[in-house]
Amino acid sequence: MAEFNIPQELIDQLATEEVQALLDGLSDENMRSNPAFLAKVRQFLKDNNFNTTIETNGVKKIQRDTSNIPQFMDLVKDS
């Protein structure tokens, strides 16, 4: 495998832009409900050892919202 000598500043810039793209997607209502996008967010968090717990700010609200999941067949009928 070839080794590349990439400057740390460039790596930092790429990482920052990746995080910003994820944050932009999370602030977009359509992206936030896209399972493929959410899978990428979860993979990013996993790859970078970010953990969320019940004490994480906002997680309790997310748990409350899960009781409001629409029925799949109702979504199919509406389209």
C-alpha cells in the first residue's frame, strides 16, 4: 500500500468540513429523516468513538419522540 504524506492542516480541514456537512444535514428536515443519512451519522460517531447516553443533552427528548413513529403501511398508502 502506498504511503502518503498529507499535511496535518489538510487532514484537519477535511475533518472539519466532514463534521460541518453532517451538522448541515442534521439541521435539514428532509436529511434528518433520511435513513441512509442517519446511518452515515451513526457510522461517523462510531468510527470516532463518540458515545451518547441518557445524560447527553437532548437524548431524553429523542427518546420521547420515538413513541410517535408512523406506521409503515400508512406511509405507503399515502404515497
